[in-house]
Amino acid sequence: MGVRGLNTPRAKNLFNQYVQFNPVQEVITCTNKTGWNLENSVYVLPDRTISPPDAKEVVYQSEIPANLGYEQKGTLQEWKDNVSAFAVGNSRICLAICSAFAAPLLTLTGDEGGGFHFRGDSSQGKTRALYAAGSVWGSHQRKQTWRATSNGLELTAYQHNDNLLLLDEMKEMQAKEIGATVYMLANGVAKKRMNEAVPRTWRTLFLSTGELDINTALASIGEKAYAGHHVRLVDIEARCGEHGIFNVLLDGFSNSGEQAEALLQNTNTYYGVAGIQFIERLILEKEAVLQAIKIARKEFIERYLPKDANNQIGRVINRFALVAGVGEVATLWGLTGWQQNTAFELVGECFKNWMYNQPSISDSIEEQQAIERVKAFIEKFNESAFSREDNHENHRPKVINKYGYIIDDFEAKTNLFCFQSGSFAEVIQGLDRKTVINALTKHGYIKKDKPYFSKKQQRTISPNTYTIKRPDLDNGNAKVYAIYGTILNHGHHEEEPEPEPTALPA
């Protein structure tokens, strides 16, 4: 900001003498970044700094004006009775509120940034979940929007460092920017610019809403979502049943519309107190809290992580486990009004919803995409893309754009969809061929020739293709990628029974 009035040599000299001969009595640190400061001993918000009694003073100063909604209205008890109570029995609301408490913990636990995306049709109540989460820290002004460029959201994310970022309506961002923006938000580093000595950095949890998931958004412009997208932004169905984003209706409400409207009004009436009290206690009991959260996360993972789950599922459940564990701590401190294990059970429901939509728990996301790509092609085109050369019925229409052949595998009691080499490459375009073959092999969906060796022990048969008889070819044989028809049954895994919950250690 600078000191005004020092526009003459004499004025500057007098000021320098004053500074030199009047030693500083107290040092105040100024920062333009919210969140943890002074080696994570104080927590900075635009309207206050929360610190232990003996801490040095830190003041938030920013040249960029912004209404971030950090304000308070009502009491903690009023917020618990009129906002937090809506989370009881309602898993998406519970996840949202727990995420608000968990966001400041990322820096302390060393977790990477990331988010949850509530996906569903309009009028499901998705934005109400954002307001519920935002009310932990402030007013409705806490809610931001995807309606920005990737560069614009860099500043928004920076302003929400060590706190929760709420982004409404993904479809309002240009699809071509969504993929890179998800990486940027989660990784917490802005682009390097010539006028900045170092790029802006942040660490945040973010909640997102949208009618589309990231797969659909990127597919609309001919791009694909990678495993990194899915791990950084976890897609959860917003709709829980007949009541939209609500699992249950609370006493006094006859339909979900009434309940959603009440939550909207209440989050605009009672807000901003719970987050402040959470940080005040966290600062005083930091080490004990981190140990309790570590234990709680371990229990959550043991309870919900399926056997043989892949590493990507492991990364995702870690975020759910953090949110659930922090929710239990907030409950233990009397900040939510819930019974113990409420956060565990309801956040666990959200994780199970995400798991239910994973085709295979043991496959990586790349492997899932590989199987789904081949399966989807066969489902869509079937006999319009494959000719039955072993069938002599003349009434079958001629296949115009032929990708291969269908033959009967009597031993396996199913069809074989035999892709010609070039056609198979076209179907899996954009995917790693080795990953595709490995995924198909892993599930037994591809039939291969048994390799045999010459006298010099040289492999003479391709390890991934199958030889079929083709009398219309000169040599009578064709090497194809032979996919069993059983791939069409590839789908959801069965859920395992849950163990009985245990209480969080006090």
C-alpha cells in the first residue's frame, strides 16, 4: 500500500531517521492469503485471525477486493437446530457439512487437494447442499460458480486456501477448460506468469455441482476423462431417491420441495459460527486431534474399502475417510448436534454410491475405461458391424462397415466377436493398447492362440491374437482380436456386508 507524502528528499530523510531511532515495539505480519500462517500456529480469515494467546499478530490484507462471505449470523445452537439437523439421515448434506470442517485439515495432515461433484438433473437440491456446507463458514456469498475461465478460478481458489471452495453448475464453464481446471484446483498451483516471482499456491477441498459428470463434459468435445480427473473430482449421484438430494424427510415436511426451501432459508439466517469455534479448539488441541483423525481414518478404511481394491480407489477413500473422521471430531466437540457415528455412516453411504458406479473394484480407471469401450462398441453395433460368416442364412443384411466376424465358440458357450486388427485399433483409439489387452485378459474376455515354439524356441504365434479359419482368404486363416460375448455381462460388483460401527476414541 505504501506510505503517502514522502515525495520530497527532506520528507524521506526525516522518515528514515524516525524509523532508525524508534525501535519496533511489536511486529505484525501482513498476509494476502487466508489459512494457516506462522508455521501453522494461527489461522487467518479476512475478518479475523484465530490464534493461541501467545501468538504473534497476523493481519489479512489484500489489494484484490472480494466478498468471500466469511461472516456470522445467529448462534451455534441455532445453526445446529436449523441447518446441521438437516444432515441427520441425509448423506449428501452430511458429506457437504463434514467437508466444510475438513477443508482446513489438509495442510495439517498433508493430504492433497481434491473435491466431490454432486451430479444430477436440475431441481434435485444440489445447490442446497453447497449452501449447507457454506454455512459452516459464512453466508450464501460463500458459493462461487464454474462460470469462469481457468485463469479466473486460480484467484478464486487462492482466496479459499485452507478452506472449502464451492463451485456451482459445471456446465457454465467451457468444456474445453474443465479438464485442466480440475487438475489445477486439486494440485493447488497456478500458472507461472512473467510478472510474478513465484506462482500462487493453495490447498483446498472443493464441492461441485452439475447436471453432467466430467466424463460427459469432456466427451462432448471429443476428449476423454483420465484417471487423474476421477481421483481429483469424485463423482457422486446427487439424487438419493424420491426426495432428490434428501434420503429422508424431517418431521414437519410433507415433500422434498418444502424441505429444500426451508434449508435454503435457514442457511441464509444462521451461519458462520461453527467453523470459527472448530478452529479455535483445533488450535488448542492440534496434536490430539490429528491423532484421533488418524485412528478414525484407519477405521473408516477398514470398514468400507473392499478387498482387492485398486490404488485409485485407495486414494479416493482416503478423502472420504478424512471427511468422515473430521465430522466425528466436530460431533465429539458438540458442533454438529449429531450422534456419534453419524458422519461415519452417512459419508460411508456416499462412498458406497461412488463404489457402486465403478465397474470393477480391482481394475484401475484406465482398465475400466478399456473394458467399457470394447463392451459399448459391441453392445451398440453387434451384428451391424460383424458378419456371421459361419451362418449361411441369406436373409441377413450385408454388413457394410465391417469390423470383423461373429463365430460361435461351442466350448465357451458364447459368441466370439472377432475384430480385424485395424478395426480394433480404431475402436480403442486414445487408449493404451497394452492396458486394453491386459484388462481384457485379466477378466478372461479375450481368446488367444496357444503359443507354440519352433525348434529354435522362437515364438511363432502372436500372444494376443486368435487365428480363425477364413476360406475366402488365400491362406485360409485370419488373425483377429477375439472377444468373448461374456463381456456384455461386465457390470457392478456385489457389496460386502458391513461390520458393526465402533465409537471414535475421545
